[in-house]
Amino acid sequence: MNSLKLISNLLSHNLNTFRTVNLQQIRTKWVNRWMIRDVKRRQLATELAPARLRVNSLRRNDILPAELREIADKEIAAFPLNSTPLRINKRCVVTSRPRGVVNRWRVSRIVFRHLADYNKLSGVQRAMW
Amino acid sequence: MSRIYLITHLPNNIKNTFHNVRHRTLQKVSLCTSSSSSSDDDTKLQKKVEEKKKSKEALDKLNKLLLTMTEDDVSSKTKLNLAQPTNKRQKKLREKQDFKESKATPTETLVNAANNVAESIGGDVKQTQSELLMKLLNVANGDATVNTNLKDLVKGMKIDQESAQGAGLSKAQQVRQILQEQSKAPRRKGDMAKPRSKSAKSPKRDVVVEKISLFGSEPLGIFSPNQNDLTEGVVNKTWNHLYDKDLKLAVTHPPSNYFQQMILWTEQKKIWKFPIDNEQGLEEEKKVYFTDHVFLEKHLEPWCPLKGPIRHFMELVCVGLSKNPYLTVEAKKEHVLWFREYFKDKLELLQETGAIQETDLGKLHADQKQSEH
């Protein structure tokens, strides 16, 4: 028990926050860690989107006094990094492929071709002209 | 007939209430009948109808009472009687104590028992006691004839038991008997069939086997024997969730044909409902009138200054919101009120910078002062 505690202390960066580190295997249905990260970012972004919009609206105008805008700048920087919509990346929903993603269906080109061939995509047909 | 049977087998207090209710209803019925004889025919009919209703109500009440009673019985039975762990040490101690207490020799116990019997019978205590002891001791000394008689008696009893059993044995019980006999009988064939691998391997003679007695010494008292002290322990959330899911799936049947599947999808809103309605899913929004969406200045009235940069800013915000078809009215209101809270916090700063001036707030303040007065 003592050894476990020591290890957990080493892993946790802040010694003040007595967080318990989970040393158990985490099993998810997501394909890989980048997909998990993307999911977390999306969730956080949706949560904090209204607040971010409001603070941003205070920044982006020349009506309010400059001091207020500066304070708003600092406030928006204080938001967690993963709440920015810019950090979200469009990966394939099935294979987590970062490139070659057909946006409308949110899948990679390979999965898209597979589904289209098996007639699973409405209105998608092999082009012939 | 069945009703009477039920009443007789109820506990006394409930029986009394039952009888009271019935008595009351009978009284009411009798009253009605007595009154009807004196009145006219029309009123007679009405009163008869009333009587019937009252008797029906009484019967319903009685039935309800019975139901509640039966429910209570069931609930009391469903209390879990879980197996308690046997405290072998305590049992042993008790046995030892009993043994110690009963230090009296068997003859002394016999004498005491005979004395008790004689006292309970009454009459000449000593004579009865002596007679009893004589008979008992004679039996103990042992006459052959006496013994054989006893044996026959015992045998006879055994036979009777078997015959009684044979008459009332069901097939299941017969099968169970056969299995028991089989288990008791020595398994010679089975033993031979087992390959004697253990004899081939040489036993580990080097290892010294220490015999550990688990219950040799006194317990440490870490764990309490009371069942109430036991807690649930680890709760497997995922397991429970999946178990519930499994149960639901077991009960619900998947669609047997495509029509049923289409119905399911329509209910899940995966498919359009016919006739096609472009505003499917926007039923709540239809109830809201467009003015609530567009005229949002009313939310600015109580707090916003009438002039100045803040007013300008908030008016722009309202214009933007009025053009937004995607938000609900509540969301828009929340948006405006968030700004109110924000500017409240920053009031001092705004006054310093000159964003909020007394002239802007003038009319607002005046209105507030008037309302106070």
C-alpha cells in the first residue's frame, strides 16, 4: 500500500492537490487516445461555448472602455485550453483517421467507400459519366 | 360459506373490527327497512336503492380490509432470514459448561427425575418414587425377555413407519431415496476406475506439515458477528447498469417485421412522420409568440443605464439576439442577464473610467426613488 502511494505521489504533479491516480486499465470504445482527447475537447467546448462567446463579445468592440476590454482579454485566457473550438480536429468517427475525412459524413474516405458500396449512405452512388 | 370460513380464521382484534363494520351495515339496512314501511311507494323505491348502495359500499369496505390484511401478511413474510455464521467456539464453551453443570451421576439424575414425576402425580410421593425407580433399575439390570420385547416393539415401529411412507411417497421422493441409497452404498467400481496417480508420485517427505488450528485461540475481535454491521461493500456500477440493460433486452422483443421497425424508428424520431411537417420537433417553439424573440429591450429596463457606451453595447446585443432563430427565449434572456451580472461586478471600474455617469442613470435613479417613496 505504501509503495502504491509513493508511486501515485510521483505521478501527480501538484503535491498540494491530493488526487488519487487511477493505475487501472481504462477501457473505452474510442479507437485511440487522439480520439479520446478530441471527444474531451468537444465536450468542454460545448459546455463553455456560451460563456466564451459573451466574454469575447466584450472584447470585440470599440464602444466599451479599453480597461474593460483588457479585463475581458485576461478572462478569456483564464478559460481552460481545451474549451477553444480551434483545438477540435475533424477525425474519422469510425477509424480516427486524421486525414482524408469526408466532412458531411464524418468518416474517412476508406470507410466512406465501404459504406457507399454496401448501399448504407442515402443518395450516394458510384459516379459514372 | 367461504366468507364465514375467512372470518373465523382471522386474529381476534381484526375479527372484532370486521364484526363491528358488518353490524353497523346491518343496522343501517334495518333502519332503512323500518322507515320505508311508513312512507309512500315512490320514496320506498328510492330508499331500497339507497339500501342496496350502502350494502354494496359496506361489502367493498370489507373486501378492502381483507386485501390490506393479506398484503400485510405477505410483507411480513418477505423479511430475509439470512444464514448467520455459527459461532463454534461459543457452542463448545456452552457444551463444556453444561457438562460441568451436570456433574451429577446418572443415578442421581434418575432419582431427581423420579421425584419430580411423583410430585407432579401427587398422592404418596415416596411410594410412587420408589416404585418408579424399581421399574427403571430392573430394566437397567436387564432381563432377556424384557429386552426382546422392546426390540420387537422397536422393529414394529420401524415397519409401520416404512409402510406409512410407502403409501404417501411421490415419484420425486422415491427418486431421492434411490439416490441416497446409491450414495450410501460403497462405490467399488468407481474407486477402481480412478487412475491411482497419487501412489505413483513419491510423496514429499522432506516438507514438514504444520497443523494450523484456525479456532484454537481467542478471537481478536476485529470483525463483529452482527449482520447489521455488514455493509454493501464494493458497488459495481457498470455491472449493475449492464445487468439492468440485459434484463430490459430480455423482456422487450425486437421487431418481428420491417413495419414494426419503421414504427420504432418513427417514435425515436429517426424517420419523418407523414404527412411531412417541416417543423417536426419544434412543437414547443410554436407556442412562443414572435414578439418574445424580437423585443428584448424589456429585459434591459430595470438595470441598464439609459445612455452611454453600455446602453449602446446592450442594444447591439439585443439586435443580434432578435435576429437569432436558433436560441429559445429562455436562452436569450439568460444571455442578457449574464451581462447584467458582469456589469454589476465591474461597476466601480466603469464609474472610474466614466462609462457609467450619474446623468445616464439619472432617470433610472429618479424612478427608483419615486417607487421607494
